[in-house]
Amino acid sequence: MEEKTTRRGNYESGSDYVLEYGRLRFSFNEQDFCQRVEQAAVRLGLVEPGLTPAETQDLVTLAVNGAIEEPSSGLGDHIVRNWEELAGRANQSFVHWVRRLVFRGAWLDQRVKEGELDIVFDDRRQAFSYTQPDQEGAGISLTREPSWSRVTYRP
């Protein structure tokens, strides 16, 4: 009997930013990474879509460095002022969740690209979800993320 082994590829859109987890290495171009970081911050409730370049840069600095030393926008100042609320415990901090959502999004995109997942629209929920085509379209569950809407940035 021939054993089927699948080697999962690593997500790559460029080489400006790199996230590694175990054997996985995901590399991003600047635009891709910035968009993913902003989307993560929106999903976590800290910001509304449509950030300025300076606001996006502060979020990227936070995601990469884990802190903002010199804010370049009102959002950066807001993050510094609300740091206690955002820092939390290591695995529950805002930074942890931004990184996790960026990684998860790239992981899901790579699985779709490799044919391991399909994207379907659920009319009932009015939302997209992922299914496994090799398991008769069984959906996958994603860990629900916390919300930082109590400290939402409002310019």
C-alpha cells in the first residue's frame, strides 16, 4: 500500500517580514503584511478599517517589536496610553492575537492554494467559511478571538 504524504508549503508573498512557527515559515511583502496587520486589528476591535499610513506603521511596529517606543500617529499614542489594557498575559495580549491572526490568515490562504481547503459562503450567517473538500465539505472551526472594543481607537 502506497502511503500518501503531504508536504505543506510555506506561505510567501515577499521577504520584508517573516513569521515562523515550528517548521512553518511564512514570509510577506510589506503591503501584504500591513494589510493583514490592519485586518487583524479591525477583527480584534481596536480600530475601524481605513487607517492612515502612519497609523498602519504604528500597528506594524507593534506587531513586529511587541511595543511602540516612538508613536508616529494618534493610534500609536492611543496604544501607549492603553498599554495595560492591551498587554494582558502573554498568550492573551493584543500583540499575541495580532500575530496569531496574521499567521492564521496566511496559513488558511496557503491551505486553499494547495487544495486542502475551500472557501464557501454561508447564506444563513452571511459570512465566508472554510471547508475540507476531502471530507465531504466538512467545515473547520477557528478559535474565537477576544475583543479589545472597550479601547477602540477613535481619531
